Amino acid sequence: MPTLSNRLLVGGLFSQQLLVATVTPEGDPLPPADGGTRYDHDWTDDSYTVTTHTAFENELGRIRHVEQGPSGEVYVVTSNRDGRAKEGFPREVDDVLVRLTQS
């Protein structure tokens, strides 16, 4: 996915979202922070600025793992049940492997 190229992707179990972080070396142009958060605080490394955006917030559920496939595809594994099977188990949205595609 070209839009995720050279980004750090982190899945959120509790936040139920995909965190997309762009690490920019000092002196390079920064990506737009529209709707995102820029980290350049005193406690961070002065050589870099990190800009984060979220994706798929509350769409996939609890994201346990993000991985790049051998051909560059991005896969997300959800963990929506985690052994908490109750009524109506399993459902189509429980614990699934999702391949992200460019829309």
C-alpha cells in the first residue's frame, strides 16, 4: 500500500485502531498533521519528529498484530474474543485476519 510505505504500524487492542507513525529526520519536510498528533517534546530524540495518525478506529475491533507480507501486503490480526466466548459465538467479525487494500 503506497500510502503506508515507510510508516511504522502499531495495532491497538484497547484503543481498537491502527496507529500509523511517520518518523521524520531533522531537516526533512514534515508530513501534514491534519487530524494527527506530532511528537517533538523535550523527552524525545531531537534528531527526529514523529507524526501519528489513526486508521480503522472502531472498525475492526481489537487489533492484536500488524504484519507485512512477502509481496508487500499489509495484514491485520484481530482479537475480539480472546477466550471470552458467550452467546452467538463465533461471529464473522471475531478474531480474523484482514488484508488491507488501497481504496
